[in-house]
Amino acid sequence: MVEFEYIAQPPKKWTFEQPKLKSWIEKSCKGKVLNLFAGKVKLKVDEYRVDISEEFKPDIVCEAYKFVTTTDKKFDTIVLDPPYNLRKSREKYGGRYIGSFTKIKNELSRILNPKGKIITLGYDSVGMSKSRGFKKIAICLICHNGDHNDTIVLAEEQELKNNKLIFKIHAFNPNIDNRTFCGLDILKKDEGKVTCKNCLYSLKIREKKRDAV
């Protein structure tokens, strides 16, 4: 059963300046929390803040994709609140955009503890999805009134299969780091090789199973 909550909240420039939305996020977090697009406002959780701007005094100044592909840290919750469109990127970051959000999401299982949660804010309800091994556990719809787009907040949790977490890893492609996780559907299978929707390379895929804690 997916929990659903509807909140009326006037918009603010920074997401977590909206008290009702901020409270919902904080209640949905558990353990060590990565705020990957931290911005201006701090959450009242055990938060590790990443941002590309020094202005917001994050724990580390770093581009999001570089951080998730290089860090050795592990988290129980990851909060994803990127600029939703080019207008927001201009308002908040001088036009700097995050690039491929899909590539960022493909890396998150590596830095998430077993049965961890990912909270995604945006204009759609795609989230991490089953293709990456996640199930939706809660949805919060934020109505900003007037002609403003609603904000959709998703809380998702890693699924267990036979008490194990299942990851698909690019194993033998020299162009892709072996740590890169890919849960996307396979387009073509031919003599042990597959073509992946994510990278469009032909490569062998092996399954890596890790006992859940």
C-alpha cells in the first residue's frame, strides 16, 4: 500500500523554505541522509549536504554526478531535489544544469545502505522505479495554488528478492567503471551479450548479490 498525502503550500524560491513540505521530508528520512542538491536550507536530520555552490556552505562543494560516482560514503536516505527545469537552474544556479538525471539515479544503489530510501521531488512520478529495484512507499502532492505546477514527492525503498539485494553491474566494458549499477531493461540479448538502454554498449552482465542487513 502506497501512502498518499495532499498538502496545500504556497511556493517559495527554495524548496525547503516551504514548512509543510520540509516537515514531510524530514519525517520521511531515516538514518544518515544525503541531500544531493542541498541548496540554501538545512534539514533537521542527520544530513550530509552536497552542492555545486560554495554560497550554501555544503559539507562538500561538488557536482552531483561526480560525487555519486566517486564517494565511498554510504547513506540510509538520499534526498533528490534538483532544479526541475532550465528556468529554475537559471534562478538558483546561474543557468548551470545537472545534465543527465538518469545517469545520477543509476549510481545511487552503490552508495545506499541495504533497504535504504530515496526521496525524489519533481514534476513527475517516475522516481527510481522497479527497474532499479525500488518500490514506492509514499507520495506527497504539493499544491502551490494559482497557476503554479504541483510538486510531486516520492518516497521509495529498495526491494528485497529472496532476502538479497540484486544489482546488475557492467562487468566487462572498459568504457564503464565496474562500480556502475544498471537496473534498466535489456533491449537485445545475443550469445551472452546484451545491449543496455542506459549505455547502448554490448557487454556481458553478471549479477552481484549482496546479503541484506
